[in-house]
Amino acid sequence: MTEKGSMFDRMEEEIELLNRHIEMLRVTKEFQPIGIIRLSEILSMPKHKVRYSLRLLEKEGLIVATSDGAMVSEKYYRFTEELSGKLDDLISLLEKARVESLKTKGNVK
């Protein structure tokens, strides 16, 4: 049992946030230009979360704000090309952590 606010909770929150950003990029690309209200409706997500994610994605250079709504930037295409490999790297790190955790329990040598 872990207590609230543990490193596992924070890691899970970050992964959920990454998933939200990826989903938002996908929808933005599909419906661009798109505004906060429409993104909120499509994603069934509160407007404040959409606004927060858009702000972060714009800061990363993955989207651009226009008078008609958000649009993906040229950097978006590099990001999507690298995404699968980066996720594979994270999965490998988690697998290593799993093996180490099993060693601490004495289940793996």
C-alpha cells in the first residue's frame, strides 16, 4: 500500500497528462483550426484542462494559436515520428525497474 502523493502517484499523473496531451494533439490535427470549446466537447474534458494543455503544447512548440483556433506546428510532425521510440525507451526503463523490484523481493537473481 502506498500513501497518497507517493512517487507512483506522481508518475501515474504524469503518464495520464502525457496521454491527454497526445490525444489533444491528435484531435487538434484532425479538426484544425479548433478552439477550446470544441476541443472540450470532443474530448469530454473540462475547458480549464484543455486550456492548460494547450498552453503547455504551445510552449513546447507543438501547436500554434491562431485567431481561428489551435493548429499543429511543423514541430508536431517530428514529435509524432519520435514518439513511438521515446515510449519504447520509457517501457524499457519500467521493465528494468520491474526486474530490480523483483530482485529486492528475492524472486529473480
